[in-house]
Amino acid sequence: MSGVAVVKVGGNEVDDLSWLSALAAAVARRAKPTVLVHGGGKEITALQRALGVEPEWRDGLRVTSAEGVRAVAMVLSGVVNKRLVSALLGAGVDAVGVSGEDGALLRADFLCGGAMGRTGEVTEVRAGLLRGWLSRGITPVVSPVSRGPDGGPLNVNADDAAAAVAAALGADELLLVSNVPGVLREGSVLPRVDAADVEELIAGGTASGGMAPKLRAAARAAAGVRRVRIGGVEMLDDAGAGTRVRLTRAPAGYA
């Protein structure tokens, strides 16, 4: 869909009301139709610990038990999703909040054959639903909790969900908004990263923790999305902000 931007909002920011206000104002200033996909990892972790469950991660991704996916859905599809919608409405943006489960918007399969519990990866995006809202001037706000093959919820990393949505819509741009101004090397923002170099950056420690899956999602998206950037909320107003991830040569494993 020509002109569409997909904006992924990280979980480290979505509990900061002043930050959300700035995000909503930036979305309101944009002329492009926009889809928001969001995380909420910090609040999921807090709820899990309040329930007596210690979170577990592998390669920057959350391992999700059958009990843990309830906390994920409560936080992402409930609290965080509606908080974002409220901020957008307050800025004059017509917005609707949905999860990947609603209307089977996002279908997913078990990641690593189920070795990560109820953590999944998107296999199908019902892009027509998103196009319908966008054509009416409505901004969809999407929780990445997705419909699994057994009909139950799967926890999908929000960066991966946003990349899948951007590819399915044929979006012009994917912005992975984080609490850092871009991919950092020795304190400086890298202006661009080739998708083929992502694994080297991760192995060398330049990208660690949550930045690793973010870079991998960006590299996959770069194969089908014209412009992919990682950085702060300023990317919504500044076309030169952040780190651009581009496909100038194919990484290993790409067709």
C-alpha cells in the first residue's frame, strides 16, 4: 500500500505519559497513513514478577510459558494498547486498538518448534483489515499477541511483528522506535548498517540484548521495505535520524 509507514514502539517507553504525548503529536503531524505496532516488555516483566514468576530470555526473546502468555496478553492487548490509543485520540488522531488475535489479524506458529514455549513467529498478516482502516483515515494500533495454530495466543516479538506487517502492506517505511537514537558503536550512532553485517554486529557485541532481535527484524524487513530505520521518536519528523538498515548485498541465508 503506497505511502504507508509502520511504526513500532518499544516497551521501554510506553509507560511514560510525556513520551507518549510526544509520540502522538508526531504521528498527528505526519501526512502518511500509519500503523503502530507496540511492545510492552518492561510492564510484562513487572507483572510476571508480581505473580511470582521470574522471566526468562534467550537471544533477546522472551520464553513464554502457558501461564506467562496470560500476563503478556493482559499487558499488551489490554493496558498498553489502550494507553497508546488514548494518547493518539488526545492528539487528534483517529485510532483503533486491536491485537493480532482480533480477526486473526496476525497468525503465528511456534518459534523453534515450541522450544520457546508460547513464543511465536508471524506466518500470515491479514493486511486487508489494516488497509480498510487506513483507507478511512484510521490509525490501527496493533498488539503483537497473535493467533497460534491451536487457536490460542502466541507471544510474538513486536519488532518481528512490525516487520511482518510492513512487508504484508508493502509499506514505504518501517521505523523501529526505541529509547536510543540508533545503533550505537562506542557511543556514536551508526548512520547505516548493511543487512549482511547484522550478525557480525551482534556477535561482536555492538548489538546486544533487545537490540539483537531488533536488528534481525530490520534486516529481514529491508528485503521488501524501501526504507528501514532504528532510532528514537525524532525519526517521525526527521528523515535523516536513526540508523538506516539496508539491503545492499544479501546476507547468508537470503534467496
